[in-house]
Amino acid sequence: MRSARMPILLALLLGFLAVDGAPVRAADAPTKAAPAPAVAPELARFNDLLAGLAESLKPAIVHVRVRRSAPVKDDQEGEPRRAAGTGFIIDPDGIIVTNAHVVEGANSVQVRLFDGRRFGARVMGKDNRVDIAVLKIDGAKSLPVLPLGDSNRVRVGEFVLALGHPFGLEHSVSFGIVSRRGTPLTVATPGFDFIQTDAAINPGNSGGPLVNMAGEVIGINSMAARNGSIGFAIPSNLAKTLVPQLVANGKVEWGWLGVSISEISDDDLDRLKLSETKGVLIRAVVPGEPADQGGVKANDVIVAVDGNRLDGPRDLQRVVSSTPVGKRVRVVLFREGKQTEIDVTIGRYKEPEAEKAEKAEKK
């Protein structure tokens, strides 16, 4: 009996609404929908701008799917590993930019375009230090492209859109601002900085574009914090310098000196006979490397390379790494308080694994 009475009691309770404390039957409640609140014209225009911009960008975004033969932890040995990421087209003949980690160890790469067409892609080149890769698909012509903008003009607080395929959800768009500039890429990526944003960047967004309100790519989405509240993008100006090398040579040759460096502290001034803390302190020199061959010594303070003034270590890292390998540069330094100039030939940086392999071959 109790269970039979429950629907009747619920119906009686739902038949009344309380307005100003007086019971009113549901049948007496007004049936007209409340009028929609007025939207400020400026907000309406901005809303239309964002929606239109997102729609115009999507055709150049691609879904990158990768198959690897390397086994994954807890997987059966030899079982193919699949991964996915994002890329965007920068050339109408099918040249695509993405992240290096998206295609790392790939046996095969497939690209799905906005219109649903699928193409096999080949990796033209990649660089793990900056986490950038270039793909090429054949058989597709006159594709929509996204232009690379000037990341040096990016301002903190500027509105941006992050596009990609987070968690496999294709053609997603998130909105945010540029939160910070000058965030170091990684320890292994000397002198270059990320663009930090609060636009949501999640797994699957890797390799997608970070776009300003002019529809220009100002960065390549690379990673996000664990909680997803902070995202990072590789500056477009850095991509502009690397993409041609990846297309032409399949890799980037980074400059290398072979020194251990640090900032100059106030405690170093008297010891090094300096008047200011600008410059880069050489802590140690690797024997046989370019700096050693050129005459650089420990406790030297480098203040300029090839006409570029150096305020701190990141300036030296950026200048050296972006200088062509084999180029002879003039190094201005202070040694025991006296200014000296020497010439050093820039060497080629070797990734640790490549260096180990080379040593193994020599044995």
C-alpha cells in the first residue's frame, strides 16, 4: 500500500508552486517564456567575430594519427601502439606542422582533413629540442592554409584561440588570453621561450595552432600543465626559422660552444674584477670543443658574440644555438678585468643519444 501511495503524493506535491508564500496550482502558472535579455551591441559583435574566426580556421586543421610498433607498458609485446595529435597546413600543396613528440617513433602516419579525406603522410623532418615536426601529404592540392604571424608582437592579455582534437574530439576550439611571455622551453632548448596561455590545451591538442584575433598563428601548442589550466606554445617566429631547415634537410643543426655557464652574481664582481653583473660567466670549458679550440677559458666573462650584446646566459644560448654551424664569430670577453676579443668557430650540437651512438661506432 505504501508504494502505491507514493506516485499520488508526488503528483499532489508537484501540482502546487509557492509564489510569495501562497500556494498556486501548476495549471495557473504563467506559460509565456521570459523575454531574452538584451545583448550589448559590442558583445554581440565580438561573439560573431569569435564564431566566424573559428569557422574560418577549422578547414586548415588536421587530425594526425600515428602507429608505432614499440610496445607500451602493460601491453602485449609487439602490439602496435597508436597515438594521435593535431597539425595545421602551412602550404597548399600539403605541408603540415605538428609536434615532434606526436610522430616520435612512428611507423606510419595518417592525416585526416577537415573535409574527412584521409592521406598517408611522411615525416619530412623533426627537431626534439623544440618539439616541432613537418609532415607532407601527397595527392592533395590547393589546400586551405594558416599563416604564421609575428610572435614578437604578441602582448600579454591578448585574446587567442587554441584549436585541435583534444581527447579525440575533432575540431575543438578553446578561448583564452596570452598569460605570459618568456617561459623557458626546456633545459635542452637553449634561449628560446614559450608563449603561456590559459586557453585549454589538453592531450590531442599537441601540434595545433594558437591563433590571434587576426587569424594568424602565433604559436604551436606543445604542452599543458597537469591540471590543464596552463598551456604552452612554441613561438611562430621560431617555427619560421626551423621549418625551412626541416623541409630541406630533415633536421635542424644547432650551434654549439661546449661550455658550462651561469649568471654573474654580486659576489663575483670583485673576484672577476668587473663593474657590473651583465654578461655570461664561463664556469668550465669542454676539452676539444669549439670554445676550447678558440681559446675560451674558465672564469672568462663573455659580453658579446658576433655583435650581439649579452645580458645573461639565455642570450648566449639563443645567439649560439641559432648561429650557422661552421661560422666564425667574434667573441668579446673580460678576462681578469681586461677586455679581450677572440674568434671562435661555431660547432654542431649533438643530441645525447646521437653522441653516444657516434662514440659506440668509433669503438
